[in-house]
Amino acid sequence: MNKKELEELEKILLNYCYDASILRDNAFKKKKDSIINSLIISVIRVGLTIKEVKDCIEDVNKDEVINLNFFNKGGDLFKDYIKPKWVAFARELFGQRSIGLGTPNAASGEGELMFLFLSKKIKKPTRGDLKIKDEIIELKGDGTRVIGEIRGKDFREKTLGICNEFKLTPNKANLTNLPAVEIEKFQHLIHWQNELSKIPLEKQKKFIGKWLICLDERNHNDSVVKVFKQGSFDHGIFIKEIIKVLYSVMVRNSNFDKFVILGNGKNAKIISKDVNDFNKKVDEGNIIPNADYFRINQSYNIGWYIT
């Protein structure tokens, strides 16, 4: 595109952003520039003409670009829910993380600009990522985490107290060499299997139960039953129960109605605010635990990566 065409394109995109409430007329110039630049980059990368941009906006106005049933079923966003004519453009928009949509110092997440631009029924709420009618939707891409409400360093102190109560020996943290009760980490599994073997089964259950309480100050007797269902400590089930607890914390502390794990868009998962629905997906293997985010010597809240 030449300079004149770029100026025309910018005007078209800016007016559309006003019309779709992506931008306000009195928005800061930095905010406007960030969003418009992201849109222009996407247009140029795909090689759309100005007429094609106008055609896309016309299709958006007719609600023909995104099938919003995606937010009920999930799956392959680009294959099943985007009008084929605009899939390439949608893919480019998907990866744009404009600071114009986030806070002044933080970029928006993947997919956010794409959804807002390609459907007028999707809005940007005051809090959260997207709003469709009255539903607040949180978008998560790669590296999705469920986050608790206790800091890593505080969690370490609490679990050390429990370890002392049961007269067990803590492990040594890999990087800091600090004493810790990192039962969640696979590299310390043998240590904790040995420690647990020193006490009777009923005491093992009480120890694990008190460890789980440290996550959110709530009893998790049902989780303990599952962890010891086969008569001994099951580390894999233990991890799943931790993830369930952390998600329940997120639900209590957040205002979202749906939690969307986008990934790269090919196998998106829609998770309701219903904790039981989330737990079922974990048990069935539809939500898979990755690495932990238990920073025992830091002030970050503990969490876990999931896919």
C-alpha cells in the first residue's frame, strides 16, 4: 500500500473501532495508535485490499464472521467458527497483543483483539477480557495457570509447621537449599514416599489433608479419600486435587462466568464457573496439569499450569 492508501485504511479502521466501541473518541493517542497499528499490521500481512477490509467490516456488521457458539462448545476456533473467507485475517489478529486493550503497562491477551474486531456482540468489560451480553469471559492462551490466594513463602512456612507437627523431615529445595514440604514436585516424590512410610496410613491421610488446607484454609476430606483410594498415596491424583482447589479459589475471587483456554485456537476448552464441571474435566483428562508454580521463596501466589 502507498501512503494515501494507508491513510485511508487507518481512517476506515479507526471509524470502525469507534462504531464497535473498541475505542472511544477521546481515548489517549497511545491507545489509539497501538490498536490501529495492530490492525494495520494484520491487514498488510494477510495482503487484504481496502475493499476487502470494507467487505470484512460489512460481514461483521451482518454478524457473519464469528459463530458465538464457540463460547459454549469450544473446539477448533478457526476451522469451525470463523467464516472461511476471513480465517487468515482472524489468525493474524489472534496473535496481536495490543497495549491499547490492556492496562497502560500491560498488553492484551492473545485472541482478545480478534474477538472484539470480528464481532460487535463481543465487548470489552471494565474488568475481565470479554463480555457477551451479561457473561464475563476470561481468555487464556498458552501457559494457562490456575492461581491460588496464598504466597509461596507463606505456604512454605505453613507446611513446614505441619511437617514438624508430624515429626517428618522436610526436603531441601533444589535452587535455594531451603527446607520445604514440596510434596507437589515430582523430583521430591521419593523423599516424601519414604517420609510417609514412617507413619501409619491414617496419619498419612491427616498429614496430606492438613497440607491441602494450607492452599485455601478449607477442609478437603473428599480429596484425601481420592488420593488414598488405592490404599496408598497416589501422587498423580494428588496433583489433580491441588488443581481443583486452586480453580475453586479463582472462582471465589474472580468475576468471570466462563474461563476459555484458547491455546493456539485448535482445541479450545470452555470452562464454566461451575467448579464441579471443572473437576469433571480434570478427572476425565480433558484438563491436564503441566508444571507447578509454587515459588516457595517468593511473594507470588502459588499456582499450576494447565492445558
